[in-house]
Amino acid sequence: MGTPDVLDTMKVVHIQRRPPADKFSIEGYFSRVRICLKGTADVSVFELPHFSKGIWGRMANMLAAARNQRDINHVTGDIHYAALLLRRNHTIMTVHDCEILSRLKGWKRAVVKWLWYTLPAKRVAAMTVNSDETKRQLLKIIDYPAERIYVIPVSVSPLFKPTPQTFNSNCPRILQVGTKANKNVLRLIEALHGLVCQLDIVGPISDEQHLALKEHKIQFQNYRQLSDEEIVKRYQQADIVSFVSTHEGFGMPIVEAQLVERVCVTSNCSSMPEVAGQGACVVDPYDVTSIREGFLKVTADSEYRESLIQHGRENRLRFDADRIAHSFLSVYQTVYNRVCQT
């Protein structure tokens, strides 16, 4: 954990993006880290002055980050380029996922790979990722010492608490969080065709998704720009949480479902089995029949459903906020000790 004199002298800054209006997950995550470390370590936060758009806005962000350095500079994710002007031996970078590279092709992919992964990796003393899967994916695209990439999972807001509810097996309410391409909403809709259920979708619905909902006669409600409290309410009112993504760097809704004690149907690929442990029904996200069978099983089999919830109670202990915050503190001390020895 490091010696007390290191804790007394080491100053850490979290360098964060200026968040888009409807995206605060990264900021909430590291806010919990700072809260847990209060009184233990000197950790401040610096929010970049500009949204991460355009050449000049990003250049201004890099200069602003360089002017606000401390003993340890932690670039907390989504703005990896901010590390380029920071002191290399004093800088840590968090990579939440590599999903963007799977969506881009040609020169756009090459530019993003170079500016968000390859170059920043050359400018940091250590990196953190939130799953072993993200670490594996990252090592495929950059040349970096594996022993300096630390796997630290994501903690969940304390608003998510066990909320008992009688399961509605006649018409289960299914919660789908997220609507981007990797969230696999179109296959989910097809899988639910003919099933009596209520689908709650959090996130903007595309024209294609709306058409699919209409064609498959899915009863649904759509929610956008929800507060943290409203998101929690959606989980509390759900019977099943759906998270059958084709790719994820982590999979926060799985843990959130386990904390509220709702059964979750998730995917057998990427980071999702790692995050879920034994506490979710795992299906093939590319197979509509597999997805459908997963929902049918958790709806019909109460013993299976309760076993998943019990495993979830055990699994969620891995994502304790204090444990995670002190894992970050250990990385800060490791990097700081290395600086002090040079």
C-alpha cells in the first residue's frame, strides 16, 4: 500500500473530459474513487475546458492538461490524447474499451488508433483497464508491457441497492440499457417476437429499431436523458435486465442488475461472462434463438432465476467501491515510488 510519507507528499490529479450532456458514467466512476480516497490521499480533479471535438479543441485540451499537472496525472478515459503533453513518468491512462476501432475502417480507424492508443501509450508510465478482456484487446493493438497494465473493475453507484420485487411471469418487464449498434437491440427485438412482455429501452431509438419494434409488435416504452435516480427506478421496476451486447469493455448493467437483485440475460462473449461470473443467464448474442431461449428460461424457471440472483449477490462483492479505489491508490503509489527512485 506504500508508506505514510508517500501518501502525505503525493498529489494526484484526475484529468477528465468535458462530459457530453447525456454521458456521465466515467465521471461518476472516478467521483466515487475520490470519495473513497478522501482523507487517505490528495486527489483533485481537472475537467478539460473543451468538448473533445475538432483539432483546435483537442489541442487546447492538451495544453490545458499540461498546465495542470501534479505528481501523478491520471487521464481517466475517452480523452487519451490528453496524455501527449504530460510528463511520461508521472502519467497513468485508463482505457475503458477498444470498441471504437471495431466500428471504424480505413484512414479513420488508422488516425483514431494512432492518436487514441498508439501515441498515448508511448507517453504513460502505466495503464489501467476495467477487465481482462479489455487488456487482451488492448495488447492486440499496441506494443506495451503487459505487467504495466492493471485490471481494476468498475464500481457502481451506491444508489443501486437490493430492492425485492415479485417476478411477473405473466408479462415480465424487460429493461434494455443502451441502443448503440453493439447493444444488439435489433436481435433482441426479433428474439422477443411473440412473447408477452413489456420492453423498456433507455437511449435514443433509431428509425430502424423503431420499425423493428413495430413489425415484431413489441410493447415498449422509451426513456432518454434520465437522472441517476430515474435510472435506478427503471431497474427497480424491471423483472429482467437485458444486456446481450456483441461487444463491451466492461458491462456495468450486469453489476447494476445484481445489486438491485434482478435477473440478467447477457452475452457469452467479450467481457460479459467475466463481469457476470455465475450471476447471469448467458446466451449467444449473434443467435436470435439463443437469446429467445434465455428469456424463456429465466421467465419460466423460478429456481434457476433465484440461483442466478444468489450468485449475483456473491459476485457483486468484487465491485466494492472502497476496494476499487484502493486498487487505484496502489497503482499511483507504484508509479510515484518509481519516479522517486530515478
